[in-house]
Amino acid sequence: MLSVHVSSFPAPPAAFNMAAHVLAHADRLAEKSALQILRPTGAERWSYGRLSAAVRGAGTGLLAAGLRPGDRVLLRLGNTPEFPVAFLGAIAAGLVPVPTSAQLTREEITKMAAQITPAAVLAGDGIALPDAPAKIIPEAALRDFETLPPCDYRMGAPDDLAYIVFTSGTSGTARAVAHAHRAIWARQMMHSGWYGLGESDRLLHAGAFNWTYTLGTGLMDPWSIGATALIPAEGVAPATLPLLLKRFDATIFAAVPGVYRQILKHHSQLDLPRLRHGLSAGEALPARTRSHWRAATGTAIYEALGMSECSTFISSCPDHPAPADAMGWPQPGRHIAVLDAAGTPVPRGVPGELAVHASDPGLFLTYVGAEAEAQAKFSADGHWFRTGDMVRMTPEGAIAYQGRDDDMMNAGGFRVSPLEVEAAMATCPDAGEVAAVELRVSEETSIIALAYTGAATAETLTAHAQAHLARYKQPRELRHLDSLPHNRNGKIDRKTLRTTWPPLQQRGATK
């Protein structure tokens, strides 16, 4: 039997708007709590009525500021509810929001802005802005927009461009991933295929508002089904999350593996009577973390695999847990295959590259400004998008993850290209030749490390990284070498670097 899972999903309506879909229940549930921003001392509450008014008011304000449908709006906002309000408000009005991490430096965000040529930048206090000829709209003005009359939803074709997100490309340049309005329609496959989510649920996501994992799993999906989204306020420590989970009656908890580990570091037992289960994505969930969480809470963690180009599409769920040798199943409605180098499905049990069918409604449109690179990721017949993830399909159809077919690194749930880190660090005076790799610190933790050949000090390299790279991209371990290993083609041999790096546990590396 071949490694193929064939399934289909109903098409979205011919006239469609992503924001309208997310807030379809807002009138019926006007008084229900849509969002609660949690602190140990209490919560700020947004009803569905308030949320809908704020989103559509933001749409009105953005249009009144001179923006026109199709204009791109760069979001440089912090961990505040204005972030999702601006995101949905722009989409409601037919604009194209571009969410970005507040950690990015001016240098990084200027390069990214050059790819998308934004018409406006929504600017939060203290957040680096790009050097770009765009209208600057401060966050304070955005808050004022929320009281304006509601804009009409701009309905269009499901394939119309809705938003753009950035992902770290294998070339070392961040790629602008263009998504259609239909992307939110496809996320319905996750409701039962991963979340086990219903209208009565209260989903607490541990991430910040301005992280795309939070934006989708923590906000858009609960709202699109009429559930309540719970988000910790800025500054809430992971050790405090169990208190919030219990005090605010969370039924589902979503986080990256690192957050689960931090919680378990401080709590061996957790009394969470309302919690049904947890969700994990962003990086592989270690078996040890999974078992420790079950022992501490009596609940399971369900894992998902996805990417910026298609969100999650492989997952386990309460109704269909993953077998011991796999991470999950193709979600109902997905059409996936495991391919060999020629683009042919391999027999089940044989490792190959995971691919998503081109007909998947959640699949991206293209890379803005790098359309040829996007097209090159499809099979020769154009039927399959090749993800770069190496997997094995079991005889029963489950998916066992085998790793990446490239040197991409994972930093706390963020995918990072070594080429991007190397390009920034090579500009440090006396750095010499540099190479970035992901190193495993323990069964549960990995870090980004940098090898270099020049005379620069570790202190100089660290300061340079802090000035030129977002925190999650900065190397946590530095190693000086007389020369770097290269393969026969003259390229840096990162596999050899990883395998010959001295054990970090013996070097006092941060864990």
C-alpha cells in the first residue's frame, strides 16, 4: 500500500471574507466573553459584541486614513489585543495585514518591508520600525478607531489575498508567505482533527498576541466556533500559568513544548479539574515531556505538525490519539502523500518527504517577490507541495516524523535558517568564517550555536548578535575553530559540526 491519504473538504462560499467568518457568531453571542486577558489578580474581558465593534471600527479607521483595498499593512505591535483587532480589521476592510514579531531589529524589519512595500505601518511604542516610505499609524490611533462606525465586510473570492506572514526561508532570506481568505476555512479541519474544540470551551494559549501560533490556534479558531480565548497578560511567567489555568477554568491549553517543560520544572503535580487536554506545536514534543505532563495532570497532550505555508495538517486528537510510534494522523479533509526524490509516493513504512496536495484550501498562494522559489517547491506535475519534512507513514496511515531534509533550525517554535544567522554574524569584525547549527542540549531542549574562525571575542560576537538579530535567532553557544568542516563541493558541513560539537552538558550551556 502506498503512503497516500486521500480526503476532501467542502469548498467555502463563493463570496467570502476571512474576518467575517471568524466573527460569524458575534451577533448571536454578543454578550458572551470572546477574550479574557489574564493576570493572577483578575482579567480584562472582551465580549463578542465589543470585539466585533472594535474590529469593524478598525477597518473604518484604516480606510479613513487613506488606505485602499489591497494595500499592505505592516503590523509592528506588541503583546496587546490591538494586534488581533488590527489584523482582523484590515482583512474586514479588504486590506492585507502583515503580522511580524516585535523582537525583530530595525535592520531585520527593513529587509522584510522591502519585500512587501507596505502602504502603512501600525506602530507600537518602543518597537523597531522599518526604514520604508510608508504611512505610520501609532497604536494610540488604532485604539481610537475601535469606537468608529463599523465597516462593511469586503466580500470577494476565497482565493483572494487575505494576509502575509514571514517564514525563515532555506535560502537564508525571510520569505513572505501569501495566504488567501480560504485559509481560515481550511482551519476547520483542526477543530476536530486536533483541538477537540467546541463552543463551550475556554482555550488558554500561552503565547503572546503577536505570535502567529497564538493568532491562529489561540484566537481565530476559538472565535470562529464561538468559544472563549484566554491569553496571559504581558509579563506573566510560565510558572504562573497553572494558577491561571485553574482560576479561569481553562478546558484546553495550547503551548510549545518549552512552556510545558518550564511549568513541569516548577510543578510536579497540578490540580486542574476543568482541563481536558493540552495542545502542542512549533517543534517536536519529547516523549518525556508528554509522559511527565500526564503524570502531573492526568491529561494528554495532542501534537500537531504544520508550517507557515499550510498551518497544521498532521495531528493527533482526543478522538484519534497517535500510536506510540507516530506523532499523528492526516486531519480529516487533508490530501497528503509521502514522496521519493522523483515525486512518486513510497510504500507505507518507507521514509520519504511529506507533501500536501495542491488542492488543499489551506495551502499558501505564493512567496511574494519569490514566486519562482515557491513554484520550485511543487512536484514536477504540480500536484504536490513538498514540505521538506521527512516522515514515514505507518501501515495504518499514521505519520512518524523523521526530521528535516535540510539544515533548518528550530528555536522555541520559530523556524530559523542557518544562512540568515550566518549572514548577520559574518558582518561582525574579525568573525572570520561562521556556521550556525541547532544543537541538542538534552532530550527535551535544543539551542542555536555558532562556530567561527576569526579573532573576535565571544563578548563581541554576542553583542553583535543582540544588535542585528531577533532574540530567538541569537546563538546561545559559541565555539572557536581553526577552520570549519566543508564537504566535497566546498559547502559548510553542518552535520559534521553538529556531531563533533563537545557535549553541552559538560560546557555549562544554558538549558
